Amino acid sequence: MEKYSRFTSREDLISTINQHLGSLQEKLTPATLKVLDAIRMRSKKIYGVAYLKIETIITLTKVSRASVERAIRKLDQVGIIKRVTTSRKTGLQGANIYYFLPLNDGVEVTGLDKPKTPEKSKVEAPKQDTNTGVFNTPKRPKETKKNNVNGTHLAKDSLVIPSYIPKDFAKLIQQGFSCGRVIKQFWSKVVMFKNVTGWTRNENVLPVATDAWEYTKNEYKRDKNEWELDRFLKCFYGTMKRIEEKRVEEHAAMWM
């Protein structure tokens, strides 16, 4: 079961779960939250991994089997957990393994490694490009109306870029990340940077953000091991702060 663990501490696990819940476009039902908490409580021995029977979850949450199954499917659908079925020696199904996922789990970092493609001929019919971001996901198959009811609006919402994010900034981050939710996280780092360093509301922070993004891309290309979304965000934010510190030092030196 240890191979499924993605976390090194209980605090790291809880923080990631809270970030998952905060990034969702819709609220989870009380029953789903009960199931989520039951799985979390049983994942203390190996952080983020639980070995549970459906019957045990029903007992812990005091909700119906149908609600438990529905909750597990929902948690899997929104990317909070994954379920691994097991079987006994007799061939019958055993308890399930549930493991929690980091924010960008299962997403491949490849977009920044691809060589530049030649420009398309003007005569050639335009083709729709897919999966060009750093964190590429497979093209979603067409869904039937029956399966489309619960899932499609959530998938669309995750791609929407909030209107308050400057278009130039969105285009910058889209070099590597096409997901609107991820672009929103990068912009939140910019807002945090402005608040911490005392920039006024009207000051143009985009040049600093652009330099920080270019530096972050180069750092990723230099050392691609274990680069997940959290590391991109930390590197991006830390670089903006270092750029600002250097600017302040240079400004102070002019008056000495």
C-alpha cells in the first residue's frame, strides 16, 4: 500500500484536501463529505492511503450503500481520490484501496519539452490543437447524454479563465497550462506578491510576472525531476520576490 502514498505528513494531506475542496466549482454533498472524512481518518498509518470495505464506510458514515458508492464515484471524478479494487484468493472481491491525490496527480509534464513545430501553410485547413500544455491530459471521449448530466459542466468550468485575470497574463501561463483553475492559482500568487511587497493597485506587475515565468520555465527544463504544480507555483512566487528585492536594492544604491 505504501506505493500509493503521495504524502509525507498528515498536515500535507489535510492541506491538499482543503485545496481540492476550495478549488471545486461546486459544493460536495454532506454525504460525500462524510465519506471523504471517513477515508481520511482511516489513512493515518500510511498517509493518504486507506484499505476499507464498503460496509465499513457505511458503518462509519451512517449513510446508505447507494450514497457511499455515489460519493466515491464523485470523489474520483473530481480528482480527490482513486479507488483500487482488490480480490481475495478465492477470486471474490476484497476491500478497496483508496488513495488521495495531489492537486495535479496523473498529469504529465511534457509541453515545455516539445520542439517548435513549423508554421502551417495558409492553404492547409486549420486543425484544432489539443493537449499542448505542460500538464497534458488525454482528449475526453464523447459522452452520452446519460453520462453527461453530472460531469460535463464541471469539466467545462475547470477550463474557464476568470474575467478578472488579465488576458496577457493568461496567455503567458497558457504556454504551459491550459486549465483555467491552474491559471487562477498562478494569478493568486501575483496578487499575494503585490500585497506582500506593497505594490499599489494600479502598478503594472506583468513585467515582473513575465520574467518570473520565464525563469521558472528555464528551471524546469534544467531539472525536470519531481516537478509538480506546487513546485511551479513556489518557484514562480519566489522568483517574483527575488526580482523585487533586487529592484529595491538597485533603487536604494542610486541614492547612496
